[in-house]
Amino acid sequence: MNEHSRWLGSVTTFFSLALSLIGCAQATAKPAEVPGARAEQPADEPLAGAPPGATPAASRASRRVPSLREAQVITELMRAAERVRNLQFVRRVPVLVENRERITEYVSTQIEEEELERARVVYTALGLLPENLDVRALLLRLMGEQVVGYYDADEKHLVVRDDIMRGFAQQSDDESGTQAELAEARIVLLHELVHALQDQHLKLSEHIHAERDTDASNAFHALVEGDATLAMIGYALEREQVPLQRLTGNPVQVRSFSDVVRRSPLAGSELEQAPAIVRVPLLSSYVDGLAFCASLHGTGSFDAVDRAHSEPPSSTEQVLHPERFAQLDVPTVVQLQALPELDSAGYQVVREDTLGELEMSVYFGQAGPPDDAKRAAAGWDGDRIRVYSRAGYPTAVVWLSVWDTVHDAEQAQAAAERVLSAGSASLQPRSAVYRRGSSVLLLRDIEPGLLQHIAARLLNQR
């Protein structure tokens, strides 16, 4: 086995552990105030600042501060995070240790019901979610399985699940534990501590709260998670005495590495079973985000990654094709004019959004291999989707996209038509795909008599 294969296999193992942190950078709620560092607190002792009733008598959820040994592990990891990420902590990060129940309760508070319902309506209208799927329950199951720790950018503290933290302390005491087990345990916290460094130096908490469409939001999270995952990889390579630049300085190796980690097994997990529109963006934050940040690092070290935080990628196109980010290839802004035909027919707007290249490929992937769907979406240059509801009728979709070339638009048109052909027979008379030049218009579940009128109005505007 050559050197490249040896350390590639090592860091790929660590990458699979990083997937346990899915959703970590999106934690922005405000739980109880963090108590100061002190000796370990018994689990049955209520904490100052805890919500009313949040005691062991009312809930199995528990919270404590780290033991002395656990705090020592955190200090060691803070130093490692500083070293591999080339940033210094301005202040120590407070740490809380919580059990699975409390973390699950926290995750539940992060689900914004209104936003969730709007997203459910959009993706159900596109055929990407089953009509009867309880999306909230899916997210709770997914996060309950995956989240073992997170950095809260609002409260400025780190939360680690208690069984994980106990494992750190036990492994510190247990010299018989393998180095691989120790590295896998510690990598969880190092990833999260990089988020703390992002917050202290790169305005993570400020950027988290910025208003974005779905596409820009997916791109931002890819930067945040890709940065932390790249630092994690640097930590793994450090143990092999391999400079991170040896990976990131070779674009061929970066691509092969990303391909390997993209195929990391997820067998039996909630993530594997989740619909593609849930699974793909979550994984993309880590896999595509890693490749994006590795590309930046290869040309300008972590200084280039820092600069990207000041002006984050504006689209998943820029993440999926880092050279377009470097070339300042910004998306075309697509605007949908008013549609009096639908207003008169009683349709009401539910949501307007930009989904971007990544989610466009998920849509195309409903009818054909994922690689074909990605190729069909690769010429994306901009889109705007508007979803309408009408009492007693299916949800209607108006989705206008523009493409880099006419050829790209022809590929997108063909992919969209395959999706419609693969749909239910009742959908087809009420849906159509139109193209004019490099613009493609998808209409779904609209009265057949209105299709041509809407197409003429929207495509003639371009």
C-alpha cells in the first residue's frame, strides 16, 4: 500500500465520524445560561438558569459541567484546533455535558414550524417528499441519531453528549485503548471547536442569521462545515506526519479523496433512509464543502478560507465548481413577474425561493442515475421557484431557470421532461416543460388551459 492510500484510508474513517455532527453549525437557540467552570455537578441537581420545570422530576434530560479529566481533554483539543486551523482562541469556550434526552429536546426547539411547513409544501409539490411524510418526526429521528455535540454560536458554548464525554475521560485513563479509537473520539470535539474559532474570528454567529434563499444557505453551510472538516482532516494527517498541503495542493488527489468519502457507508442509518432532498444537502455540506475548502487551501492555505468567510459563496454552483467561485461567477438573478392567470383562478402564493444547482440535481435525480442528474444540472446559472396553493386542488409550481448555454438548457429540459414522464398519469396533462433559448420553464399541477398563457408570459420576458 502506498503512502497516499494509507493516510487516505485513515482520514476517510475519521470523516465518517464527522457525519455524526450533521446540523451542528446550525445550532443557534438560546438554552439556559452556561454556569462557570467548576467541579462535576450531579445529574440530579437543578442548574441555575434552567427553564421552569426542567428538573429530574419533570424530565430525564440532564446537564452538567465537565469533570477535571474531561476539561483537560478539551484543553488539549483547543490547542490542537488552534494548531491545525491556524487561528488562536480569543477566549476559552465554555463546555456543557448533556445527555441524549436534553440534546433531543434542544434539537426540537430548533425546528421552526412555519419554515418547516413551507419547505414541506415546496418539496412535496416537486415530488421530492411523500405527501404523508411527517417531516418534523424525520428530522428529530435523524438528529437524534446523528448529533453527539454542537457549538452554539449564540450562547458561545460547546455541548457534548455525556456518553461521548465519559468516553474521552475513560480513554484518557485507559492506555490499552487503541490510537484509532482515541482519535475517533477526539475528532468530534475538534470539529466543533473549529466552529468556535470561526465564531471568534470570522463572525459565524453574525453570518448564521443573515437572510438567504435555500441555494445561498446550502452554500454557506458548505463553507462552514467544509472548513471544519478540512481542519479535522488536517488533524488526522498530522498524526501521520503528512502536511495538509500535500492533499490540498493536488487537485487530482482532492477529487479522489472526495469521491472516496462520498461513498462512505451509511448502511442502516436514518440518513441513508431519508429522502434525497433531505440527505443530499446535508451530506453536501461536508463532502462538497470539504472539496471546496480544500481547493481554497491548496492555492492560499487557510488564509484563503478565512477570506471566503468574509464573502461566502453565493450559490451551490460556486461550491460544486470552486473555479467559478475564484472567477467570481455569480448567479443570474431570476425574477418571476406576477401571474394574473393564477390569481384569477384562486391560486395563492405559498413560497418563493431559489433552489440552486444542488437541489436542481436532486429534482432531476427522480428519473435517472444521480451522475446523469448532476451533469444535467451542471450548467445552471440561476432559478426562481414559486409555489401556489388552492383549496381542493394540488399545489402548483412555477419554476423558471436560466442556463449557461443553449445546450445546457436543452439538457435541463430533457431531464425535467423525464421527471414528468416518470410521474403519475394524472400529473402529466397538468404539467409541462418549455424552453426558449437558454431559459427553461417547468410548470406542475396547473390547469391545462393556463399552461400556454403562463409560458408565453414568462418566457417572453427574457
